[in-house]
Amino acid sequence: MAGIGPITQDWEPVVIKKKAPNAAAKKDEKVVNAARRAGADIETVRKSHAGTNKAASSSTSLNTRKLDEDTENLAHDRVPSELKKAIVQARNDKKLTQSQLAQLINEKPQVIQEYESGKAIPNQQILTKLERALGVKLRGKK
């Protein structure tokens, strides 16, 4: 390195800057509290109908009145008593408990309990699984 000449340094200083906060960061609770402590201006904007139910209640007065006058009682179909008895009978014939039957059809024991007590809403897929596991027809003729 003896014949090259004087050694100089031509490095430029590197400045690293932080990104400006995006809109979500400006709304962050920590950032807002820090701005309050520093005494910075905080902009608050109220959206129209924010926190009120004006938009929902103003147009439903006719529908609400119709619903109030309607006397029909609507309910989901439940498991019929014949189906409940058929499930219990077939399960007892196979000498299975509710939890064992549930494990056979990959369902929770609560599902079997609801079907046998009549609280369940009939599901065709579950009824098909029960028919296969118990080896009986639980629904009408196919």
C-alpha cells in the first residue's frame, strides 16, 4: 500500500428516520394519552348518528307494529317422541351408553342426550350417522 497515496475517508453520514405514524397509530390510546400529557392538540370528530339508534328505529315503526300485532307463535321443529323412543330402544339393544354412541358417530355426548330428551333440532346428517351406527331406520321409508 506504499505507492497509492494519502488515505482519505469518503464516507457519508447515514441518517435513520422513523416512519410517520399511520392513521391507526394516531388513534391508539397510548399515543393519544401521550399527546394529552405533552399538551398537543387532539382532534376529535363525531360521526353523524354515532352511538344512537336513530337510523335503526326511524324506519322500523311499521314493521314493529306488524310484529306486535302478529299473534302467531313461531318455534323450531323438535325431535318427535317416536324418534326419541326409537333412538333409545336401538341404543339399548346394542348395549351402548350415550357417550359410547356419541363417540361412534363423532359427536358430543350432549348431542345424543338432546336427541333422546327431545330438545334437539333434527339434523339429517346426524340422523344418518345414528342410523348407520345403530343399524336401524329412524326416519321414514327411503
